[in-house]
Amino acid sequence: MSDATLHATTQNPDDFAVQVADQVESFLVAVTEVARGDEPGSTVPFLLLEVSQLLLAGGRLGAHEDIVPDERYEPDLGPEPDVDGLRENLARLLEPVDVYSEVFDPYEPRKAPVPARISDDLADIITDLRHGMAHYRAGRTTEALWWWQFSYFSNWGPTASSVLRALQSVLIHVRLNQPLEELDGLDTDQGVGDETLEIEAGRVMAQEIGAPLGMRRGK
């Protein structure tokens, strides 16, 4: 399926595959536009909206019965498109709040939080989604749905959920005028436990985070 026929009027808009593909494509286009930095003051709100909408598609894939591809082996798509430029642009836009802490599995007891980057996570999500979109545009609809469903469970679903919580937290701190703790001097190659967070986390007022990102503070 080519770009010219991706949104052809002959496609049934109520078809599950068409709806999921439309949501995936909308996310890919929107995040790419955000990364260009034309509206830096809207970066966090826009990303929050787009990730929320993507997770609706993910929820539908997760609730769907297991999708089985037509072929046993996945067709070769060639090299993956490079996402380093997008990742770097997002990192610059999100610099005050890019690093956050996350617990990967809430059902594993006593798991220490680990640092992550919103920019890295979004780039990884886009890589997964583009892979499925390549199958979809080539007319391999079942293969695309299988990949999106499989990678939703194995990677981009949990990653998008973590990013959503991080973006939500930024807006909550800013809108409610609450101090925001950041990982001061920590990076994603360091393990972060409770004591480390307590000792090394700096205090950054919401005003200092909200102003560069163009968000209003609560009264």
C-alpha cells in the first residue's frame, strides 16, 4: 500500500487496521513536527496529547485477540530509518525535564527506580511504529498489526506509558505551582535507588521549569 492509497476513499474508515494505522501515522507526523522546534513553548502539552492518543491505539491492540502474521518469517524491510536527529532535537527541547525516574514493573516488589530520558523513549517508540508502518504501506496489513501488537507488549506500550506519566508529572507540578525534583547530575547510565534519589535530587521550582517550556503556573 503506497502513501497515495493509505487514505484512499475506498478504505473502510471503520476497519480496525485502518483506524490503528491512522492513529500510528498521526503520532509519527505530530512528534516529527514537534521535534522541529517551531513551537517550543507547546512541546510538553503537545507530546502529552499525542502520547495519550497513541496509547488508545495500543489499548485496542492489547485488548484484541492475538494477531497471527500470514508468513512464518518477517519480510526484510532493509535498514531502519535513522532517528538520531529527532532524538537530539527532542532532547534540546526537553532539556530541563528530559531525565526522569521510572519503575519498569510495578508488580516486582522492591524494584528501585531507574533513570530514563523522554527523548530516548520517544525515539524508540517511533522506531517500533515506523517498522510496522513500512509493512502496512507495502500492503502487508496483518504483518503490520502483528508487529504493532507484539511491540506494544514488548516495548513501545510500557515505554509510552512511562513517558505519559513523566509528561503528566511535569504539567502537574507546573500547573499546581509545586516544587519539582529533578535528577541533578544523574544520567541514564547510572543506577538510581531511593537513597541516591534522596541525596542527589536537586530542588527546581516549577517556575524555572515552566518558563522555558511556556507553561503557566497555577495560582
